Amino acid sequence: MLNKKLKALGLACSVLSGVALSCVANAHPRWVLPSHFTVSKEGGDWLTFDVTASHGTFVFDKPAGSQNASITMPDGRSERPNFTLTGKRRSVFDFFFSEEGTHKVKINNQPSYYTQYKAGKRDTEKWVRANKVERASVLPKQARDVVTVVGYTRAESYVTVGKPNEKAFELENKYLELKPITHPSDIVAGEPVRLQFYFNGKAQQGVTAEITREGTLYRNHQEQIDVVSDEKGFMEFTPEIAGRYIMKASYKGELEDKTLADEMKANVHFTFETLLP
């Protein structure tokens, strides 16, 4: 009996530990930041990318691995970074850009499942890291208001060599996706930027986004731009000051296939550059 109790306690600790790590990862938005957004050097050039998970705008906090980083080339094929390095507070990768056109640089995580429920006389909210199939073996019998959510985050940016093109804008038709309408290399201070959001391949209304310019550590206000996509998935905003920005877009939607989860919390973290007019 004692061994069974110890085994159950070990399982609970393992589950809670996994949840804690998952919550830390989800609580800190991940982003990828290129050293340059355009390449004009004849013959191409090396660019380096910082990757981290942080609440601060372009502040290094927790290392987010860049091992699964990929670059969608101007013809649509996919390439991997040339070099990667993981440190204590960030990871770094390098890539040599030489092919003319627009490249999409992305680091997409794997879908992660967690189940929320209430238990006890006070209806305390609790969490376990489990999908709908797994949760039956870890939830207490008195669990109430049980909901399983799958989370997925895209961290992406664009780099253009010479003349821009749009092949890298093609959608995967999975989860939440951003499609630039204003080309990322044409974003200029004081001019409207237009984007479109899709959820599982369909234009999605109600995607919320927070857009923040670099340098938040050195000003009293975040100067955050808040925007929501319309009925056709379009989103428009105007950055007034040149610099580097991050957009944190999110959407919580129902799933057609509810075998593993009831709903999805999907994110796109998009870094871009705003040029001087």
C-alpha cells in the first residue's frame, strides 16, 4: 500500500512539474529577431538571429531552443540554419542569405496539451499536462468543469534579399497563421500596415494582437498598439515611429476534431522592422 501511495505521489509530482515547465514556456512569449531584415550586399551576407522567451520587448530572459528553426526560401523550399548555439538566456543561429527574394524565418513549437479543472469545496482551479485521452488517468474523481486545451505558437520574421516576392507567404492551413498584405519590407513609419489572419485555413475574425516597439526599458509607457481582426481576418495599424517591433497575436477557437482537445489557444509572434519615411 505504501509503495502504491509513493508511486501515486511521484506521478502527481511529475505531472505538476511538467505543468510548471509548460506554464513557464507559455507565460513567456517566444520571439526570433534577425540582425537585419534586408540584404543588399552583392553575393549575399550572413545574418544572425536571437531567440528567447521573454515578456520584455527584445529583452533576453529564457532560452528558447532554435534547433527546429527553418527558413522558407523564395522558391518555397525549406532550409535549416547553418549554425546554432544555446546559452542560458537565449539561443542564436546563423544563416547565409544569397537567393533573391523574401525568406520566412520561423520557429514553430509542437502542440502542447493541458487540462483545466476545478476541485475541492472552494472550486480551486487546477491544471494537469494531459490531453483528453490521457487525462482520465490523472484527474481526481471529483474533478469538475473539465476542459482540455491544445496550445501552439509560431515565432516568425521575414528577410528580403534584393527584389521582394511573396512565395514564402503561402499558408499551411493549420492553426493560427499570419499572411502579410503589406509586404514586410515595405513597412514605413506613418503608413498603414495591413495583415490577414487565418485559423485552420479560414479567414478568422476576432484575432487579438499587441504591437510594441523596441526600447520599452527606456520609456515610461509601453506605447502598445492593440488591434483586432475583422470579419475577413484583416488587421490594420499604423506604426508612427521607425524601429523594430513585435506583434503578439492570439486566438482561442473551437476544434472540429475534439479527440485530443476541446479547444485551441494559438499564437503568432511576428517581429518586423519599420523604416524611416
